[in-house]
Amino acid sequence: MLDPHKTVIEEVYQCVPHETIGFVRSVCGAFLFSGHDVDKVVGILSGGEKARVALAKLLVKPGNLMVMDEPTNHLDISSSEKLIDALQDYSGTLLFVSHNQSFINRLATKIWDIVAGEIEEYPGNLNEYDDHLAIMGREIEVDEGPGSTGGNRPFQCNHIKKPNRKQQKRQRAEERQRLHNALKPILDELEQLEVRIGELESRQKDLGRELANPAVFKNAEKSVPLINEYNEVKEKLGDLLLRWEKHHTQLEYTKKELDA
């Protein structure tokens, strides 16, 4: 549970009070809380921001079992990669649901296929799961040849595909294509926003370093333009992050509409 009265950095820091503030800030930064964002009160955060705070808390102090439902939904590409890297070092049990193929392929050791209330388990990642389907979609048919009446005779094993498995694979492929066509425009827009956000965050850090120099800050001729640019970058960054949140909300809504 998140305390709505604590700031982002306080909420994460309470999980690892023995760590440095720098470490906690770096974790928060990985989940898009940089600069003054870490001082935001949890109670005013959006649903997506709260989800990222919860993930940051899991990341700094994981338990023996973690259950995750679409953990990368509110993360940009860089944050998703950081989360995957951290979870690869996790020694406990991780149970997750995800549509992120990279996330599944790099972390999954077992795939659960749930059909009609029953679970069928496949070892390996998503790519290996497809291979398992191809293998499990075959059965042995004994062909003893014409005129056979039984007894100890040589026989031939013919491998034939089960029609239902082949149909299931085709339906899955069609479903994946349908989802891809519907979600691609939103994902493309999110990717462009993330690139621009990354550029602005980098520029904001550069400006912050320059303004942190006392010699520059005391020189009005140099500092005033830098301060103006810093404020402009901050405003643009806020607008882009808001757009990013809206597109993620649209992504979630579209997935639900498509029963993804």
C-alpha cells in the first residue's frame, strides 16, 4: 500500500533506509521521477504514476514471491529494460501477466496456457512456447500396413497434426495481428514521445549543472537566459509527460476494448 501523505522519495526510501539517497533517487529516476518529481506527494499522483512508485518499491526490496500484472504498461523503453535487468537478478519466484514479448522472452522460464479453466504448463519462454505448440500439436498414428491383422509385425509411425491445434495457432496469429494493427499507432506515438522526453530531460540536467556553478549563477548575463531556457524546458517536459500519460491510458483502454 502507498501512503498518500508521503512524497515519492520518502515512500521508496522507507523500504531501504540503509541505502543512500543517491541510490533511491536513481531508482526513482528509472521510473520517470526525476528532479523535483521525487518530492511530489503520492496522493496527487495519477494511477500510472502510483503504479511506477509501487514498482520502484518492489525493485529496491523484493520479497520471495512477486505477482505482477502488466508491469511494463506505464514504463518507457529505458525503464522497462531497467526493470527486466533487475528482475533477472531476482532469486525468488515471479508470477506475471504481460503482453510485452521482450519482457516474457527474457524472464519467463514457464508459460501457463489457460484454456476453459484449465492450466497447461510449457517450459521455457514465449519463443519456446510456440515450439512446444508445434510439437504438442502432433500425435502418433500406428500404420501396420494393408492386410494387417495384428500380432508381432513391423509398423510405421506417421506423425499427423491435430486439426484443432492448427486452428488454434491460426486463430492466435490472427489475434496477434489484430492487436498489432490496433495498438501500433498508439505505441508509435508513445515511442516518439519517449524519445523527445529523453532529449528534454537530458537538456534539463545540462542546464541544471550549469546553473549549479556559482560563477555562472552570479553572472546575470549568463544565468538569466539559462534560467529562462530551464523553465521553458521544464514546461515542455511537463506537457509531454502529460501527453505520455494520456496515451498510456488510451493504450490500456484500447486493450480492454479488444479484450487483449
